[in-house]
Amino acid sequence: MKISVLGLGYIGLPTALLFASAGYDVIGVDIDSEKVNMLNQGMLPFQEPGLDELFEKAQKKFRATTKVEPSDVFLIAVPTPADSHTKTADLIYVRSAAEMIYPHLKEGDLVILESTVPPLTTEKLVVPILEKSRLKAGYDFYVAHCPERAIPGKTIYEMVHNDRVVGGINKKSAELTKRLYRSFVKGKLYITDATTAEFVKLIENTYRDVNIALVNELAQIAEEYHINIWEAIELANKHPRVHLHKPGPGVGGHCISIDPWFVIQNSSNGKLIAMARYTNDTMPNYVVKKVKKILKDIKYPTITIFGVAYKGNVDDTRETPALRIIKLAENEGINIRVYDPVVKDFEYPLLDLEDAVKDSDCIVVVTDHEIFKYLDPEPVGKLMRNKIVVDTRNILNHDKWKKAGFKVKVLGNGKEV
Ligand code: SAJ
């Protein structure tokens, strides 16, 4: 059986390789010819734990190309960005993937949409395009939505071990999809209809966004009451039914900061969801306000941003709150230096540690990279003009930094305000 995976990004590539290592002949299709060449020469376009080994194992059963060809299964794993002005899903890539597939469709084929999409996309957008083949969906060929749940940094482990939801446009579509994923998924596979599966995926990320917004709001309130939110959360989470998330500089990444808009884009409801988005999107403003207050007596201040990845231990900067923090601070006349030993490309120059902290007035920890926890503050402090650190993630050993002469401020710790 031949499987074509359209879109070789963070989800499509590992998925293609997992199917290949399960024994299927897999063709990876991507419009980016550079990426296709790289893969065919045995090079990976991005890093992810376990991806090297998987690539090695799957190589004999996998090849990449820029053109769709006849297959038994077509799996769509293309990006679905949100249009930042209209806050709606931009489905151009899904549309064009379906357009590329339909001329090759034959009886018995299965088309699976993995990309995250607003409810009804599979039935109302994808199926009609595929039916331009003159075959009838659900009878001549089969269609399902099977959203991914893997978290960047643990993608491969989670793709194999997480439970998944399989939404078919009819029962046969769902059953066929379930059987296919069984080849590498060790978690449970739950069957439902396509629209419910689309909705489930979105509400998982919405649940997380709203909960993060809650603690981000509580962190600001805690500061007003001179309470340490981190202590308060730890104590509240001793309750058996309370699981408060962690406050921070805002929500980034390609999923949680976008998917809630897909839930509400066609609804007249959704005030709470939109408000949560607003709260998380404006956390960088709160961080900058805090930084400005600390730097108020310093002329021509320079700050060093520690971490521009959207979260710890990944090299991904999509929708990172760091960018908004940098832009807002720049607008206030603050000089910016950036240090992120995990990230390779960014809109601003990435400096080595020494250059990033030399003559700086303040370090702002934005990303919770593990590596920052073990940094020795002594030599860092010696290079700085002023020894101030703002920890928006509460990850540093604060006693150690204080001992090295740093003034330490932690987001949400009202006890030190
Ligand atoms: N964050 C906080 N506080 C927290 C947790 C996260 O501020 O308590 C921030 C992170 O720093 C980051 C953002 O939120 O900026 C999102 O990070 P994340 O680790 O929560 O999630 P993602 O975006 O990397 O991956 C999510 C996951 N969804 C859920 O946990 C419900 C993953 O399982 C999905 O597969 C992925 O979205 C996706 O592709 O949709």
C-alpha cells in the first residue's frame, strides 16, 4: 500500500516516517523543492528528539517529491495559519492539497485530513473538491479527519503513545483510518464523525489557552495583593480537582495561540474565548511595563532577552511572545540584545552569551529553556552594566542570582513588588 503525505512540516514529516517505519511505501510531498532535495539527500530540515533515528529507520520506505502521484492513501498535513486581521483560518493550503489530490483519486482510496481546521472543513470544503473526481465520497472513496495531538519537543513519542480521535465522513471512512493508524499508534483510537473530531481538536487547545489566560490574569492580581502567585498556585493545586496552569510572558506556538479563533470564527458566541486570547496576547505588554518600571532611573537602557523560542527546549519561534516584547521595548527606546542557544533563525541577531550580556542593564528570561537554569550568574553579572534579572517563567535559582549581586524580579511575585 502506498501512502502520500502532503506537507512535510513538524507534523507531516514525522507522521510520514512513522508510516514508513511501519512498513508502508511512503511518498512525502512538499512544494518546497529545497526541503525535498534535502530529505532525498538524507538531511532533515528541522530537529526534534528521535527524528534522526526514525529517519534512518524509515529511509528505505520513504522518498520526497514536489508532485502528487497516484496512491492508496492521501494524508494532508499542511499548515492552517490564522489571518491576523480577520482572525479566521486561512485554508489556502488545505484547498490546494485537495485540488492536487482529486485528479489522482481512484476507487477505494482514502483521504485523511490531519491539519487543524474549523468545524465543517472536511465535509464542506475538502469533500466537494475531492468529488470533482466524479467519485462519490464515502462510497467510491473514503475521507476522515484525524487531528494530531503531539507536543513539539516530544512529537514522536506522543504520536506513538497518545490516544487519538478519528472522525470519518461515514463509518467505513473512520474504520479504514483507524486500521491504518493502528500500524504505529499505541494509544487508543476513538471513532466519531469528522466535524466532531475537528471540534475536539480545537477545544483541547482552547481549554489550555483559557486556563493559561486565567493564571496570567491571576498573576497580575496577585501582584496587587502582594502575594506570590507561584506559591498560591502550588497550594491551590493541592486540591484534588484544581489544576492551575503556569503564568508566563504570553502564549506562542502555532496551535494554542491560533486554534481558539477557529472555534469562534463562525459563531456569535465565544466572548470568554476571545477575552482569553486577548489576555494572553497582551502579556508581553505587562512584561515590558514591569521592565520599564525597574529601569526607570537608567539612561539609554539595554536589555538582554533570554530565549525567543515560544517555549522551552524547542527551536521554534512561531508566534513567540518574545517578538512582541522586543518590539514594544524598542518602541520605548530600550536597546535589545538576544540570546537563545537553542534557536537558529530569528528576526533579530542571535548573539553568544558574552556579547548578549556585555554592558546590558537587565536580563529578561522569556523562554523556559532548561539550559538557563544551570547558567552561572557570577561571570554573567561581571559583564553587565547593571545586575537586574526579570524572570517571567520562574525558572532561575533566585537565591544563586541574588548571591551574585542581582536584583531579581519574578513575574507574579507580588511579595517583592
Ligand atoms: N504555556 C504557558 N503556561 C502553561 C503552559 C504553556 O504560558 O502552563 C505557554 C507556552 O510557553 C507556549 C504556549 O503556552 O508559549 C503553548 O505551549 P504548550 O506546551 O502548551 O503547547 P503547544 O502549542 O506546544 O502544543 C499544543 C498541545 N496541546 C495541548 O496541550 C492541549 C499539543 O498537544 C498539540 O498537539 C499542539 O498544541 C497542536 O499541534 O495543536
